[in-house]
Amino acid sequence: MSDLVPQRSPELMSDDLTELHRLLDDTAIAHVSIVRDGRPFAFGTLIARVGDTIVIHGSTGSRWMRSLLSQPCAVAVTKVDGVVVARSAFESSMLYRSALILGQFAEVVGDRKEQTLSLLTDRLLPGRSAEVRASTKKELAATLLLEMPIEEWSLRISDEWPEDPDDDVAGDAWAGKIRFTEVDSELEPAPDLREGIDLARSVRAAQEAARTLT
């Protein structure tokens, strides 16, 4: 947990590590911020939580990825869960969970590299790594896999009801929450997919999971 103290709405801060893990498991994209040549930069990337670390990957030729090995950075993750509909525009807001993780990435090498890449693949589509061929030595050599321990972090959760003043509550405007749910999925087979190939179990499970949430 970070000792950073927010200037506004400190009541939204949480020190619950389980909630941080849940946010990381619910969110596929993170934004990584670094300083390069005296200028700030941020880029989005796929992220996965593996135990008590966060993992990202990219090309070994990426100068941005290489920069992460030599300096500390900040990783921001946000999940928008809905809208707080107040009786005025001023009091309206968002339902969200956001985290900031500070630290420095290290390269994952050796036998752990292929195993961790499989976990990253299954983060997007559970069970998929067992359905496809293993990565070749050339593919592994072209992939830079980085991990950062979850040690210094802050978590902010907004899940409150509208805080309308009494005069607005006495009015006729509707108030409440719009809670977002996952949308249904639509399969689009690859144009070069041969006939007779069955739908992968992992793909079918992901599609059914999306349907149950609509």
C-alpha cells in the first residue's frame, strides 16, 4: 500500500489488497507512465496479475519496453462500472475502481518465461494456451516479458449514491445508479478458417460467459 495521500475524497481510498486483486483481474488494459529524455510518456498495454505481481509483454525491439528495465514507473488501471445519476449535473459522477502501482519492472527469463506467457494468454481467454501450439524459440526470443511486484500501490473505489441536497431531493428528477454489465459477444470466424474445425472450448466458454452477463 502506498503512503500517497489524496488531496480530494480520501474516503474513497481503500487498503484492501483483495479488492486490488479483483480490479486487476477484471481489467485487461493498463497505462504505463515513464520519463524518457526528460519528457513524460504513457502507453497502454495488456496486463495480467500473476500471484503478487503484474505482468506485461511486448517486442524485444520496443524501446519503450526496454526503458522500463532501467527506471521506475507508474502503472494505472481503471475500470468504469457505471454512472451515478444525481438530481443535478454537479453531483453526478461515475462508478469506478482505479489503482496506481509504483515500482520497476524486471525481465522474466528462463523456464518461467514460457509458463508466464501461457498465464498471460489465459488471462485473455481462459484455457486457450492448452488449445494452441507452444511458442517457438524464435517467438520466445522476440518477446520481452516483464513483471513488477505489487508492493507500493493505492486503490480508489467510487460506489456511492448521489449526495443530493434536500432541495433537489424534494424535486422531480430521477436519481440512482446505472450499473454497467458486459455486452453479448458475436463470433466472426477467420476468413481463411477451414470448414469442419470445431469451435474451441475456450472460445465457447467466453461467449457463454458474456451472454450470462447481459
